[in-house]
Amino acid sequence: MLRGLRCPNSRAQELVGEGQLDGAILDVNLAGQNSYLVARALQKRGVPFAFATGDSGVAPESGFESPIFLPKPFNFEGVKLVLDKLLATPRTRALSPQ
């Protein structure tokens, strides 16, 4: 499923819990909140994700090694490239309720 929406972390975590995502692009910093909790929830479910960021990336202490990045400002080709990478990434585990 592909959705384009801007939502707070709480709503994003609900979407992850619904288990119908093939991939996600997360803004590293959206309205002053980082998206690390949502990224960890996706990681637990094996859903590939990328971070969108206009700066240097994610904080080293976040624990995300070699994440996929979508640099800002992004354009169609950049988004297409990241989506291709996400959809080509195999899920790391089967979806299961937590």
C-alpha cells in the first residue's frame, strides 16, 4: 500500500500497527519530533523505510545503520529512486501482531 500523508508519530504508529504498509518514507524531523520510534516499529515488522532529511541525516545514537535517505528538497526522480529501493528491499520478517 502506498499512502502519502503527513501525520504525527502517534498516527504513524497506528498505521504501522495495521500492518498494510509495503514501505515508508519518514521525515527525520516533523514538527520538532523525530521519527525514530516509528522507524523502529517499521523495523520490527520488517517494513523497509527511508528517512527524508534536509540536513546531515540521522543522529548516530539513533542506532540506524546505513539507512536509505531521501535528501530534501526532493524531486520526482529522487522519490522514484527511493521508492524503487524500498520496494526491492525484502521484508526482514513476517508481519505479526506485537
